[in-house]
Amino acid sequence: MTTWPSWRRPNPSSTGSLRGQVVWITGASSGIGEYLAYELAKCGVKLALSGTNVENLEKVKQKCIGTTQLPLSKINHSSREECLLQKHFIVMETIFIDQIHTIECGPLGDSDVLLKPFDITDFDSFSSHVEAVINHFGKVDILVNNAGRSQRAGFETIDLPVDEAMFKTNVFGAIHLTRLMVPHFKKQGRGHVVVTSSLAGKMGQYRRMSRQLGGKMKAGERRMSTDRCSHLCAVAIANKLDEVWIAQNPVLILFYLSQYLPTIYRK
């Protein structure tokens, strides 16, 4: 990862400061949105999760609030490690009830995770979803606009309907949902809007990056794991960083070149 000036260096342990806040994540049924939900659940953050895959959203919710119940005779140190190795949870406390030992793997209860599935391009439904989320929790502290889609076709081969669908999902959906949340943020005197996007949106297609590396990059190589990326997203949110570039080297170095030395990068 990149280095930061000492006066702006993010505190990796600061995610605990988010405890008790309400975070609404779109695109939470898979990918970064899913793993960001796990990361925030560990911190005791209350969650509103949106997406189009209801089955996956339910699985994400159960993992966020999940518990593991084992017979008392089988509880040992390895059981605690097994729970920790899931990476989605932390052990909060242990409870003895009728010789059943419950390892609490997440600090959230059922009512702390609200599922609000909807299509991010169904703009007319947004008002009802905003009202439902606010009514459930009484507030929303952070909106994470994570829903999005991508396509890999060459620029000259893309049909206009594809462009329109991309903009409806990646741009207008986030704009409209944020616009509806602004009055609530103003009323409560605070609010935080987060937008995720691909680095390709700032530096062009990755095929250029591959050429810069002499053609040595292959699909799937040098890619950061989703849980690591989501952890860094949570750290950035907790530290209220204005813009964060998350990538492994050499991708990150090339990104700096494309931003600050564009003429050299193009060569």
C-alpha cells in the first residue's frame, strides 16, 4: 500500500470508532459490499444491506449475526480459533445455557441488520426504501454507494443501450440515492457518503497497465483479496479520508504514474 504523511496517516485500529453507527451498503450481496458488511459487523456497526440477490443478502445477514453452538464437552481453545479463522467475526463473549456453550461470533442481533433489496436502477422506489431504513434504525450515519457493474468490451464496439445501462447503475443510482439522503443528514447534523469505483475509471483499461508491465500481468495475478480490500475500505471510512486508492504493487505504482506523470505513463 501507499505511504501517508505522518499528519494524515490513517489509524488501522480506528474502525472501532464506528461502533453503534448505522451504515447502509448498496451492492451488499457479493464482493466488496459483502465483505465490508462483515468487517463493519465485527465493529458493532448496525447495517442496512441492499442488493438484488435476496438469497445472498440473507446469507450475508446470517454471517453478520451468526453464532456457533457447541456441546460443552467440545469447547476448547481450537473451537475459538475455528470461529476466528472465519475472518467475518470476532468472539465477543461466551454463554453457558443448559450445557450448551455459545460462541458469539458477531456483536449484532437480528434487528441490527436490515435487508432492503431493490434494483439500483428503479429510481421511483428509492424514497420508500430511504424511509424504511430511517424508520427502522432511527438514523443513518453512513451511506456506502457500492452497487455497480462493469463490462470489458472495446470502446468502439459498445452499443449505446449498454452505455445507458452502465450510467443508470453506476452513476445515476448513486446520485439519486445520495440526494434523497441529504435532507436526513442535514436534519441530524451529520452524514457521511462513500462511493466505491474501479481504478480503471481513473486510469483507463487494465490492458494498458499490462503493456506497461511488459505483458507479464495475467488475469487473476497480483489481485488483492476481497476481505483485505474491504478492511482497508473500513479503515478509510473510519478515518474519513477524502480519496483512497486501494491496490497492490505494481498496480499502485502505475496508478501514481498515470495520475502525476501522465505523459511518461502513456509512453
